[in-house]
Amino acid sequence: MNIALNRLDPIVPDPVESRRHAAGRLVRVAYATAVFGVLAFFIIYFGAPFVFLRGPGTVSSPRYVISLPYTVHVHRMTVAPGEEVRTGEEIGQVRSPQVDGIVATYMRAQADIASRQAELRVKARVARDSLEAARSYLKVAEDAVIRMEAANEQRVASMTLLIDVFRQRALARKDVVSQEAEAAEAAVQLASLDQFSKELRDRVVAVERSFAEGRLFAPTAGIVSTSLARVGQSIVAGTAIAEILDPTDVFVDWYIPNERLFDPRVGNVVFVLFGNRRIPGKITEILPVSEVYAGGQTVFARDRQATQIARIRFDPGTTPPALNSTVFVHMHYSNLSIHIANGLIRLFGLY
């Protein structure tokens, strides 16, 4: 049985028209999605600064720097970055030619002092031993002067002999005074050199005690930072050999952007973004200093501006990111934007 189809019958759909309507609908949906996506991008990009303040930050903690006031050469390290250490635990050993030079200089000074002390002792002993003879000679010269004065009254002694006797008495007095002064001065210099020698010995002991044969100890319990010196590396005086981070006191140093609608205040609620995590926290301190964010990479150094730093503490019960991590901090200007952001996060299942 043959059935004739009427193309103008409204009950029977036209296949060509059906495909055309479906394709047009898909194009309109794609076009609308693209247009609204571009509009949403521009609205979010240009409108976000009016909703919240966003800036980079670094997860940090109190750090204890281990360094020495000498140029050293790293001999061995017994720890690795990220390793936990205890208070007083040995973490490495260094060698210092500078310390050896300082000790050698002190030793040479000690040798010079010992030589000088020996000379002064010899002079002091000679002066003491010859002082009695000089005094006896002075007594003889004075007796001779008395006898010559008595003879001069009787016109017996000549003037030449009298002058010679007086000269001998003057020389004897000078010799006695010189010997006494030399002995006294030698005693004073010996006492001074003894004191100086004691100070040098104390300095040597202090240097050796502070250097402790180059052994390095952890000043506190914590985690070894990544800025750890390598074996064989030479380090100048004052440069950090190792850094110990305290994992019990973690905070974020937030570099507040200079372009902002309102200044952050202590107690403001912020959100720390680390990957897909959104960790709540509060501003506990705003430091009265500015610093250039080290993570910013710019072509010209003049483009890098110093910004003020705010210190952020995490809420109790939250797990902070790893130390030295780079994070971004959001501070909403109003509570309404916070509620909207929390609702969107719960809607899309983000954390």
C-alpha cells in the first residue's frame, strides 16, 4: 500500500528545515557564550580591584641564621634542606685559614713579648746586682770629697785634684740613680707585659672557644632552610652558612600593593591563595617598613617598587602551606563580596 506524503502538511516536519534550525541554534549559543565570556572577562579584570585587594606574599617563620665572623671553607654538612634538627645538634664543620692566621699572629705576639720580657729581666737583674757596688763607690767618693775639702782648708790639695774628686762623686751618684731607675722601670715594664700577655692568651682562648674547631650547632629546634651552604664552598665573613626555620610560628609576609582603595588594618580578614586552596587568616601586624618583593620579575629595576609589608596569621586549625612558598592574598573591601565569594566557592566545589 502506497501513501503519498504532502510536503506542505504542517504536521510532518521537513528534515532540511529541522537541520537548519538546529545548526542556527548552536551557532547562536556559541556566539552568545563567546560574547558573554569576553564581557565577563573584562568585568572581572577591571572590576576586581574595586572588590578586593590582591598582592603577593611569602610564607615565612622566624629564622635563625648561622654565620661566622671569619672567612671559612665548608668541610662537611650533616644535614639537608628540609630536615628537622634539635637544639644543639651538630649540623656541619668548617675550616678557616683566617682563624689560623689570627692564632698565628697572637702566637708571634706572645713570642715577641716573651723575648722582651727576657731582656727586661736581664736588665733588671744586672741593675739590682750592680746597684750595691755603685752605692759603695758613691760612699767612697763622698768620703774622698770630705777629706779633700778638709785638705783644701789647709791649702794642701790642688785645685785639679779637687775637681777630679768632685767629678768622680757626680759620676757615682749618676750611676746609682741610673741603676735604680733602670731596675724600677724594668719592673714596671715587666708588669705591663705580663698583663698584655695575659690579655693575648685570653683572646686566643676566646677565638678558639668561639670557633670551636669549626663545628656548627643548631641554635634552636626547627627545619633547615633551602639556603644551605655546600661542601667545598668558601664563604666570606658574615654570610649565612645555614638558616633554621621555626615551624611552630608560621606567618605570611604580604606585600601590599601601593594602588588600593582602602589601607589594610590590623584585624582585617584576608584569604591566602595557594594553588587551589583558599586559607583564611587575619592581619596581625603592619610593619612600618617597605621592601621590594623578591619574586617580581621585571625588565627594568626601576619598575620594581617597594611596598609596605603586612604580617598575616592563619586561623587556628588550618594547615599552612610549605615554608618559603609564594602565595597571593585577597582582602575584600566589604562583607558582601566575602559572602558572594564564599557562595561561589561552595557552588563550584572549590576550597
